[in-house]
Amino acid sequence: MQYQVNENGFYGEFGGAFIPEMLYPNVEELRQQYLSAIATPEFQLAYQQLLKDYVGRPTPLYYAERLSAKYNTKIYLKREDLCHTGAHKINNTIGQILLAKRLGKTRIIAETGAGQHGVATATVCALMGLRCIVYMGEIDIERQAPNVARMKMLGAEVRPATSGSKTLKDATNEAIRDWINNPTDTFYIIGSVVGPHPYPDMVARFQSIISEEIKIQLEEKEGRKNPDYVIACVGGGSNAAGAFYHFLDEENVKLIAVEAAGKGIDSGESAATSVLGKIGIIHGSKTLLMQSEDGQITEPYSISAGLDYPGVGPLHAHLHATERAQFMAITDDQAMNAGLDLCKTEGIIPAIESSHALAVLDQRAFKENDIVVINLSGRGDKDLNTYIKYFGD
């Protein structure tokens, strides 16, 4: 089974580049150059150096002793929460900003939901001295105020998306509109494995450093490169793509992708795309998409601002269709309690997105000798208000 993208930008039947003609030159320029650019020694040297000295990689693979004892299995946490800016997003923005400079672009745009990708984009723009505009849904601006403040401190302009549900989907629409209007000087840094080809593949490649490190670190700790399970949360799915990447062809490694069930799959307030989605096109890519009978995109919901995307990246749609990955849906309540449990068991406050992945431990049993790697995609500072509100004090 082929899990990598093919030359036409498809994973099985998912992917491609369904874009307005105005965007064709931008996307085509990137498609023609991204692989050869990434492969050059100069690019790799600059990228690896920044990952090491600026981002703080490799991130630890932490054996969670008390959590392991509680669930009677071996649980390792891949600590992406310890990256500079507090999440895995920076792995990708570093790579894309180096590409943007190589292509001679001077103005950077991005979309963000939870704000982590916005912060990571604002960070690398400050680092490279490039103008930065971040589109963010009006509702997300309210619920992720600390990240908005961080973006502004880093010199970015945050533009609210006031249409539709005023969340990530609408921010992405605004960013695409901007790109159409400013095709020559602007580079669009997409934050997840979504959008037209080559973005899903490019972002997955930049995030694949996660699984690359897991293999090296597991060999040091357990004398084997492959765990039994890799678990990661999925909105668009970049942290999961990175955590799964080097295990895609290792059929003995079971992959679990965790989506947000919100208030319940059948509640009408959910973001469980794999269960509720049908094939459609969103933001230039053919994938699984939550939509009404007449093909209108339905509004997703999750307590986590980073998981309420109505679609899923085409790689994940393919992993779901081929049953290479098991998809699980976790409710707000299950995620919040799993997050609090990690705080009290291991002294780590996780992002609510990551808490969805942790909640799998209560939903299925693992064997005593199983090695279970959970990708802790981000830290919970940005979510403290949500946690406090949810738990009362």
C-alpha cells in the first residue's frame, strides 16, 4: 500500500490541487521547487541548525512512569510541548520561512485557529525580518487572547475573520483571498497538512522530524526503533502526520488518530470528520469533509480551538480509508479530564488538543509490554482559562 503522496499530489483518491486560476502560478512555483530546495545541503544545514539551536530539538521522549503504572503499559510522551513557542508548529514554519526566502518572497501570511501556528509564523518572521499578517477567526481571537498578544508582541498584524463561524475555516478563506490579491510578493505559510498540493506533503516532511527522533530515542531507551502504538490528535493533522511519518510503512506499528467528538458525535456539535465526513473539496484539496446533504460545509465544534476544522488532511483521509490508522473520537469531557489527569500524575499541563490523544488511555486497553508513544503536541498555557472555566476554579 502506498502511503506517500504520488506525483499528482494524491494520497489514494485524496489530495490534489483544486485552486482558482489566479493561484496557479504560486502553487505551481512551489510544487516545482520545494523538493529540490529542501534537498540542498544549504537548506538542510540552515534548517537543522535552527531546529537544534532555536527550536530546541531533539525534544525529549519521556517515559511517563506514574501514567504507565496507572494503565499497566509502557507510555512514552514525545514532548513537542517543549519546543520554542510551545508546540510542534515551529518545525514547519522554520522550514517554510526558509523556502519563502529562497523564492524571494517578502510578505508572509498565515491562518491560525488555536493561535499556535500564528505564534510560530510570527516568530519566524521576526527571526527573518519579514512582514507577517495572520488571519484568525473572531471567536478564536477571543478564546485564545494570550496567543493573540504574543503574535502582536512579535510584530505580526492579526486580522480577524468575521464571516461564517468566525473560526479556523473562515481564517483560511481570508488568507487564500489575500494570496490571490497579492500573488507576487506573498508566501502563504499553511499550518497543517491541508490545502492544495504540495502543502500536505511539504508540511508532513517538515514535521517528520518528530517520528525520526522517536525511532532514534526508542532505540536508546528500549533497544528497538518501533513502538507498538503511536497516538496523536488530529484537526487538520500536522502533529499526527509528523508522528506517523516514519512508521507509515511499518505495518506492525499501530497508528491511532484522535479527533474531537465535541459534545458527542451525534450532538450536532462535533469535529469528528472521519465519522461525519463525506468526500468533498475544501481549501484546494479533495478530502473527507463535514457537509450538509446539499454539500454546504457544516460548522465543526470542539472545546479545543485547534481541532475544530471541518475537514482533515488528505493523508489522514487516506489512512482512514485504507484502515492503516484507527480513528477515534474523544469528547470535550473525556479530553479535559485526561488533561487534568496528566497534570496531577506527571506534572505536565498539556494543550487541550494533546489531551484528546491522552484520553485514548481510558478508551482502550493496552498490553503490559506494549510500548505506547503519545505525541504531546503542545503545552497548556494557552488553554488555562478554558481549563479553569471548565473545572470551576
